[in-house]
Amino acid sequence: MSNANDTQVGGTHYKNPFQHWDLCHELDLGYFEGQISKYITRHRFKKGKEDADKSLHFCDKLIELVTNGGRMPRHKMIRFARMSEYAQANSLAPIEYACVNSICNWQQIEDLHMLRDRIVRLIDECYGAEPGPGYVDQGKDLNTPKS
């Protein structure tokens, strides 16, 4: 049987020795942590700003869940050397490294707010200051007409 890491369906953004799903498995990342780290890791290689905006959207939802439902981190902590391996294998820029490391190691709500600030900075540095038209702020009343 072949190794699933040897097959890429739709693109080449995961062709490296330390793939995102291996990170998720190794750390037992939750769904939201996995989505945030996935979109941060691939944004430059797949859908650009749309992926960066998705990471922000998932971060907002995770903050909402922690704030309203008491959700706690469920993952193992990543060692510095292992995070460095992941960053190198995926060609992460320093701000991307900071974001992925933050989501893989968060422990309290303040960590998620710091992560959100980092994602906003990533979007600003890479694509401009405002989230794109695909980003929907779930806190806004979508039925209220814009002035």
C-alpha cells in the first residue's frame, strides 16, 4: 500500500516532508485549531487572501466558543524543535510561524486574542488592512441595510 503523503489531490501545496495533517495528528489538534493552522500554512500557495480570511473567521469562532461555552484546548503542546521542522518544511514566514505556533500551543482566551491580532497583522502585511469580501463577521446583523 502506498503512503497517502505521496499523493496530492488538487495542487501541490502539501508536497513536503511534514504535511499539515501529520501535524494535526501528532498534536491531536481540534477541528478549529486544525482549520486555523491549515489556512495559515497554505494561504500563500493556494487561495491567498481568501485562505488568510478563513483563518481569521475560524479564530473568531474559536474565541466565541471559548468565551460562551467554556471550550478548553484539547491538544498536546508542540516542542520548539518540532515546530521549527514544520515551519521549515512548509516555508513559513515569521508571522505565519508565530500564528501556527500560537494555535498549536494556546492555553487560555488571551492566547487566542493574541493569535487573532497576529492573523490580522498577517492579512495586513500580505494583502492589505481589511478582510476581503468573503469574510463574514458573524457578530453583525446581516439583515440591517448598510448606510
